[in-house]
Amino acid sequence: MVHMDKCSKCVRWTLFTFNSLVWLGGSVMLGLGIWVTTQNTEYKHLGGNLYVTIGYIMLSSFIFIVGFLGACGILLMKQNALKVYFALMLLLLMVELGVAVYLYLEKDKIQDHIETNWNETSDEARIIIQQEFKCCGLKPLNLEHKSSSDKSCFVDNDTTKERLKDCYTHLMDWIKENHIILATCSVAVAVLQMFILGGTCRLIAEIESGDRSVKRTRVVPLNIKQDHQKQEVTTQKSTGHIPVNAGPIAPKAGASKEPQEDADEFEESKKSSIAARRNWAKVNPKYNSILSLIEQ
């Protein structure tokens, strides 16, 4: 059992709650991905792009594994599990930074990537996207696509009215309108991940500190020293050899103590030892459980 202060306990249960939610979210995402790709539903066309489908399932699986590993490692306080969880979270943070840098450097090629994926997507999936986002194809409009002539491309789903704005322009306008919210969410996610990494390091350090303390602590019964000294004095009395420096229990040369005086001196020594141990426990509270076992 690892002894932790209140701050460490707060960090532990906060991280456990967060990872439980991540685990649950990953389970839902993975279940939806499998359901959409295997069942014949209206959303089956969204899985027409093989690379997008594989990427979504891999992302869902990664989130599920990270949440499960983090929740179990934090709940059971397993050092190896927490180290693997820390490595995965650090890898995730590095990947996010890499993607952000790549998008910034290749921002002029984003439209080409979107156009390539749009052309590889089925007409049914394009129609669903147009209905959800109120847009129509990409510029220049490819009339060979059935989705370009669908009613979802027109205002109020009326083919006699004008066409809606193309989807790429609509996406860029939406990003410009909500750039503050998107930037705030990105910073919040980054701060949350840094908190997770720091909290995981703290828990690992607590486990290692507890292991070192257990290895270095020698549990010695309270009265073993006094019993040993008393046994030595009894042996010396029986043999008639009593050294001058026999200890606090040994009688002085030329004088004999009554049994009651020996018992009083032993009780006084025992009380002083208990008081010293309790004072030391106030300074080192994490050894209270060990001292309570000794005093029983």
C-alpha cells in the first residue's frame, strides 16, 4: 500500500475519473465504427473511403487502450502500467504537435488533399455531407458527380433555386468565425495533457518512494532490546560475573536492587521508548501504520 498526502490523492482520483471517461468514449467510438462498417445502415456510405475507415478504427482503438490502461494503472497503482500510459500520452502529444506543424507548413496543399478525398468518396456520402453542412460540392463543380445535381445542392432543397456555397469555402468560413473557440479548445487540451503527464509522474514517484521506504525499514519489536539486556543480566547474576557497565538494568557493583525497583526501571525505560517513537512518528506520519503494529 502506497501512503500519499491529500494532494496526491486528489491528483490520483482526478486522473482516474478522466481516464474512465476516455475509456468510455473510446468504447463508444470503436463500437460506432464497427457498427457503421458492418451493418447496412444509412451511414454505411461514410465508410466508403478505406483509409478514413481504417484511420477512424485505429484512433478509436488507441483511445480505448489508453483510457483502459490509465484507469487500471491509477486504480491499482501499478508502476509498470503507469509508465506505459505515460509513454503513450507523451507519444500522443508529440503526434499532435507534429500534425499541427505539418498543417501549418502545408496549408496551401490542404485544399488539394480535401479535393482528392472528396472525389474518392461515394455519391451517397457526399450527399449526406451536403445535407448536414448545407453546401454543394467543391470548386470547380464536377457535374459528373450525382451529388452535384442532387437537391441537397440547392437552397431549400429546391432545384429551381440557386446553388449553395461550395463545401470548402463553407468550411473555411466556419473556421474563421470560430477560430477563437478552436484555439481555446486546443490550448485547453494541451494543458490537460500536460497535467496528465505531470500527475502520472507524481504517482510513479510516490510508488517508487514507498517501495524504497519499505525496503529500508526494519520492523523491530519494541521491547526486544530490553528483554535481551534483562536476559544477559539474569545470566550474569546466575554465574556471579557482573560487569560494571552492564547497562541501565544491570545493578551497580556492591549494591543489590529489589525486584520492584528493577520492574519500575524497566517500565520507565519502556515508556520513554514509546514516547520517543511517537514523537518520531509525528515527523514521519507515513510510518504510523508500522508503529501501530509494533505497539500492539
